[in-house]
Amino acid sequence: MNLSLVLKRSRRGGRQLATLTLAICLVTGFFALSPLYIRAMVQSGLQYEIGRLEENDRTLTLISPTPFAPSAWEMVNRYLGDLNGGLTRIARSGSAFGGFDYLYGEPTTELSGRSAYANHVYAFSNLTQLVRVVKGRFPERLAPPNDPARTATSEQDAVDKGLGMYSVGEVEAVITPTVAKKSGYELGTRFAIGESSASRVVVVVVGIVEPMNPNDPIWETNRRALEGEEIEIGLTDRAYQVGFMVTEGAYTDWVAQATTTNRRENNNYVWLINLVPEAITADNILDTQSQMRELVARLAAEYPGLTDFNPVLRTLNAYIGLVGAAEPTVILLSGAVLVMMLFHLVTTVSLILEQQREEWAALASRGASAFQLVLLQALTMFILCLIGFGVGPFLALLILHLLLIGSPLVAATGGALPIGGIPSHAFALSGIAAAAALVMLTWPAFSAARHSLTQFKQIVARPPEKPLWARYGFDLILILVGLGFIARLLFFIEGDLGSTLGLLFSNPGALINLLLDSATRLGGLADPLNLLGPALLLTGIALLWLRFFPSLMRLLGAPLRQGRGLTAPLSAWTVERDPGHYAQLVLLLIGTLALGTAALALSATRDAGTWKQAQFETGGTARLDLDPFSGGATDQTVWAQLPGVTGAASVISYQSAQRAGYTQYALAGIDPTQVGAIFPALQETVFPLTTAEVISRHDFNRRSRKVEQIIIYPVILSEKMAVEEGRAFRQDRLPLKVGNEAVLDLLLPDNTRHPIYYYVVGIVRDFPSLGADQEFMILNAHHLLAAVNSNLTLAPQYRALPNQVWLELSTREPSQALIESLNGVQGVTHLVYAWDRFNELLREPLPAAVAGMLFAGFWVSLILSLLDFGFYLAVTAKRRSLGFAVLQALGWNGQRIWAQLVAEQTVLVIPALIVGVILGGALAYVILPFLRLLGGVTLILPPGNLAVLLLTLLAGFGALTLGAAWWLRRLNINRVLRLGEE
């Protein structure tokens, strides 16, 4: 047995092996697709996440109490590389520091008078780019303390040079008009700064400046440079602290020492390193994360007390965590699909071996051993699998590009494919798939190699045997084992299998919520056993269907055999008598359709659920936070007139004061009718607020020790608040229930307490704009106003007022006209669009990758099914050519041959389509909770997309059947007999 024989046989069966090579490449390409798909998701998600960061959040902020050395910048360049987009340096005082009265010609001592103002001083490296001069000029660096020119030989020399007590200014500064107005400083004003007389520095104002862009993010953390600061002293007094700006050189020479107090250093040296998000790709995300961490660690070691603020790294950490959880799960799921694809290859190679069975039997009769025949097959398949290993990763890249035409990848990436090359993982997975394919393609050769020519003739003369799985009851075994794994899963949800099974039949929605809550504890799809149970169960059901398939064909064929026609009975009998071959095709067809149905169902469910969750978190399609004291209006009729707005609801959002050791409560005042119009699913939830009335009664007040009238308001509580308040007010410490009364001791922003008496009319898990982790209370808007504002001592700025508007739009994405209209509205402090949150949720790697890989698996499996079906038609056409030639000789025309084949394929395909759709829906239903999809949406089967899928599959099978009919109608009995003799 040598390689030349292998190559000679490969050339002789070139078309068959070429088709098999294509099938192997598709299998290896699919399994290599997982890292490519995840990488595309990572790149797209990162670009979206980082692109949504505010400008100041794209900055690495380093704050050190000591100055940075030039070597620190070299280190930054070395670690960040292309990510480094430039540096802005800021030197500033850590806190306000004092000064002295400036008296020319009088020495400054510790007994000298203190300045009326404390000071905040700033030095920006790009000062001339941040501010413009209104009056005067920019400051300049004067001579440093150690300059020889600052040495005086006599008192007159000190007067002439302006040194010591005759100083007219060691540091030049600029201030803003706001600081000038509040401090009384102007051009030429001199003042002395310093915590001690020894560090006294005279500052002279040389310019009045204003910011070029008051909204520049740099001012958010350096606002005192523009405005100074007013602080409270005692209960009634206030003091003003001056803010001014100097050059970097002046800060180093003079100011750094002046700010130092007796207790500690009082300087902050800030580096704002602009980051270039475009430099972060899926290829270098882990390296970038590591380099940024190591940079901060190295700098922290060299500069004790260093603090850093890095939103980009925080975003990377969160996203890498999501990807790390998604990648093993997606590869595991791909492995499950790979098993089915390997079965496709086994079916194809079995058909090839069936055609070669006579040749193998002849070789065995002439002395070839079973080992030699198996080695012949293994060498041939090794060459094909080697080709598949090399082609697989590149084919995976092509598949990835094709998925952008129409798949879940389009929604998750916005239609762009931000991926550069092929990761090494793809080649490794391609190799694993090729090795598995080699084993599976060689395995059927063991059976074929054991048959001699005599045995082959006996096998041909016998009727087909039952397949192996049917003889040993593998279908029933798989069902029982699958049910065992699912029972394990249901048991671990609550620890009580009986109650969980009760939910399965009485309230499936509640069971899904329990699965969602326990997905992390149960391991989700990352636990192979959670995935193995449904896979075994569905495979067992598919095989069980095949067990009854011949009986069903006999049952359907019974009435057909009573008629006088031949086509229908002959079609049913053909399928019925050869269950082995048809069983394989039906099983593969069921699996293929199950993948496609599951992918479409998960995508549709995910889209609807994600949008619902985005609306829920936002509060409508858009939410406006208003400042009632700045003209923010909440009249919904005004908002409803904006372009694209179909509904509006005015809401009061009120929160208790946040203090250490106290729970913060969120109160929402709503109009139930308005909220029900925007969120129809909440109509039943908020309905009790429309009918429940306030209760008024007299009760003894322990604080005032008097009998007073109290008002008890109807409220809807969050589940968390019901639990916590129940522990406080119920003797049994159980959660509050509908009908229970309690009192909320509300901590107001002015640090006073105000009681709100309430009784519960409803309990919800969460509410629009309020999460399940919050303790919140929903009231009628006028009840909330009365409950909070009845405290007459409450300052106006702390009163409850309508301060939110929830908008419902005609489209998911807000139009540009609406955005421009809302941006120009007075009193709007914050705008939130559900569309932004929707796109963020849509890019979560796990659900996007699972739906996408199932979708890709369907199309690859469909192509493999068509290849299998084409092989089967070729084999059966050759095997049945004599029968069809006889029928033609008896008077059958081409139309009747076509009808015969169509009838056979209809009997084969239509039941498989029905079972495949059902099993696909079941697969999606089982996977759904572990994807942690949001919105509480039950499974959605999109009929339009499903119809396209079925029509595509039927069109492929129809085209192959038409080709087989065309070939068969060209036959005649003489030609068939000549072929048989050859």
C-alpha cells in the first residue's frame, strides 16, 4: 500500500473526492469561525463603547504629590505606544492655602496680618490654548529664587531690584472676570501667598482672561481656576477663596513651596494623557490592558501617593470580562454543532463507500487485508483533511464576510467588519475539526473492509437492515439521559424538583425568570452539563421520530395502495423499505432546520427583549431630566408636538438624601394613565393607583406626644423595599404584602426627617428608569407632591417638583430633527435615548455570538445537507436506473418520473421540516434563559424569516431532484443494461 495507489484512486474518483473536500473545508471553516466571530464582536463592541465615552473619559489621568521626571514621559511612550495621543500637564495646589497682607517695605513675620482670602493656584501647560486675554497680557516666568540677579548687596539694592520686603512681585498671574469681581482684584493688584513667612511669595495680576470654551472637559475638575470657591463657615458665614493661574515655571520656582503647610505637602501634579481609542483593536486588547496596568504600577512604585483615573481601562476590563465568559461558551456550542456536521461527513463518505463497495470486496477477495484497506481510506482522507485544515481559517474569514449580508452580525456590528487578520486560535480549531473529521471519515472503512466479494453479493441480495441506533434503542437511551440532566438543572434552581416541575407546567414564564436569576450560579452555557441535557434530549426525540418513520410511511401508504395509481404507492414503498438511508437524511435535515429555527428565534427574541429592556431602563424611548428652576416645563402636550413624538408622560423623580449608614430611597410620582400609554405592559401594574384612595385618620405621634391627623397614601413598592421594610415593621419579619401599612422615615437633603405613611397596593420587581437593586416607591404624582411638600420647613430647592418627561417616539432611533429640537429646549439638564442603550446591549458578546454561530451553522449545515442529498440522489439514481428504465419501457414519461421523485422527497422532507421547526423552537427555548437575555420577552418565532428559510431549503432540494429526474428520463433499458455489463 503506497501513496501512488492513493493518488491514482483519488484521480479516478476526482469529482466525489472534490465534493467531499468541499464538505471537509466547510466543517473546518465553521469550527474556525468562533474566534473570528468573537473577535469581530469584540472590535465592534469596543469601538462602540469607547466611542460613547465623553472626551474627558478618553484620558488617562495621573495625579502625583511630587513632580514627574522626564523619565516618566519616556515610560509612558514606551508602554502606550500608538495609544498615546499627547499630554497636558497641570500643577495645582491640593487644597486652599493662606497668605499675608501685602505691605510694601514692611517685613513679613509670623505675626504679620493674614490675607482675607485663601488661594487656589493652577499652572496649565497649554494655558494660551485654554484662555484668551480680555485685558492685560499672559503671565511670564520671572527670575527664580536662586538666580544671581536676585542677590542684593545693600538695602538700596534690594529696593532697586524689588527683593524681600520691597518685592513688587515674584510671580505673574492671570485671573478671570468672575474672580476679579468677587475678590476686588484688578490689573496690577499685588497680594502675598504662603503658609509661612519664610515661604511668602508676592503675586502680581498681569491679565484678565476668559476661557475659550467654558464647556471644555478640563474645567470640570479645575473649575476653581475660573470661579474660585465660596465655602460655608459655621451656620451663616461664607468665605471666598481666590483662584488664579500662573506659568509652570513660576509654580515650580515659587508657588510649590508657598502652598506647603506645616503638616504636609500641598501640591498636585496632574498629567492628562490623551488616549487614541482607534489604536485599541481585537488583536491588541489584552496587550493594551496589560501595558496600561503595568504603566500605572511602575509609576506608582516610583511616585508614592500616585492616583490614577482611567475610564478607558475600566471599559476594557468590563468588556474583556464579558468576552472571557462568552468565548468558552461559544466554542462549546460550536463543538455541539460540529458533531452534527461530522455526521454529515459520515453520511457522505458512507455513500461514497457504498459505490466503492464492490471494488473493496474485490480487493479483499484478492488478498488485501482489512488493515491495508482501512489504511488506504485513512491516507486518502488524511490528504483531504490536510487541505481542509489549511483552507478552514480562510474560509471562516470568507463566511464572516458573507454573514454581513444578512445575519445577527449585521445588527451587532452595524454592518461593518472591523477585523484585520486571522487569530492563531482559528488554526488550532481548524486542526481539531480536521482531526475529528479524519477519525469519522475513516471509521466506516472498518465495516467495508471486512466484506469479501461473496459477502458483498449476499448483502446486496438481502433487504436493508435496521440502523444500529434503532437495533439497540439509542433513541430511548438518549431521551432518558437527557431528561436526567434536565432534572439535575431544575433541581439546582430551587433545590425542590417538584416545585420546579410544577412551575414548568403551570407558569413557564416564572420558571424562565428563575433560570435567569440563577444563570450565574448554575454556570449557564459555560457548564457543559447544562448544554448536554437539552442536546441529548432533542437528539433522542429526533431519533425516536425516525424509529416511527417507517411505520408512519406504511400507515400513510395504506390508503394510497388502495388506488389504481402507481406513483404515490411506489413513492411511499420506496421510502418505507429503505429506512437506513432515509433515516440519515431525515436526521440531518431535522438538525439543519433546528439550527436555523433556533437562530432566527433567538435573534428575534433578543431584538425585542433588548429593545424592551432599553426602553425600561431609560423610561420610554427618550427621557428628559429637567431643572424646574431653570425653566424646565413638563406639560406633555408641549412635548407631544415635537417631531416623531407620539406620547409623553410627566414624572416626579425624588430621592432621599445619601448619607453613610442610611438607605437611599427613590420615589416616583406618575400619572398612571400616561405611563400605561407608553408602557402598555404596565397598565395592569399601575392600575391600583387609579382607584386607591388616601386614608385619613388620627393617631398618636410619639415625637410630639399628641394625637394628630395622618394621611396614608397608596403606593407600589419594589420587591427589595418590600423585603427590607417588612423586616422593620412586621413582627414575623416577612416581606410586606399588598394591604400592609408602614411608614417611611425619609431623610431629606437638609438633613431632617419626614415621615410618609403608606399602604401597599402593588409590588413590582423593577420599574422604568428604576432597577431591581433599588428600594423605590411609586405614587400618584399629586400624592407625592402632597406627601413631601407638606413639610413646610423644607427649602424650595429641596421640594418635590415634576422634573422628568418620558417620551414615546414613532421610531426606535430618534430623528435628527428631534435631537436638534430637544437640544435647544430650555431647562433640560440631561437627555437619555433608549436607542443608545439598545445598541450597547445589542453588542454584548455572549447572546450575539450564540445567535450568530447558530445562524452560520445553519447555512453550513444546509450546504452539507444539499451535498449529502445530491450524493444520495446520484447513488440511488444509479442503483435504481434499471427500475426507471423498465418503467419508461412500460410507458412512463418524464413527467411521471419527476412526479415519482417529487412524491418521494415530499414524503421525506415535509415531515422533517415540521419536526425540525418544532425541535428548533425547543432548542431556542432551552438556550434562551442561559443567554441572560433582557426584557422578559418569551420566545418569538418570526414567521416571515422562517418562511424564507423553508423556501430556501425546499428550493435547494427541488433543484437537486429536478437534476436527478432530468438524468433518469434520458435513460433507456438498453443503455442501462450496457452500463450494468460494464
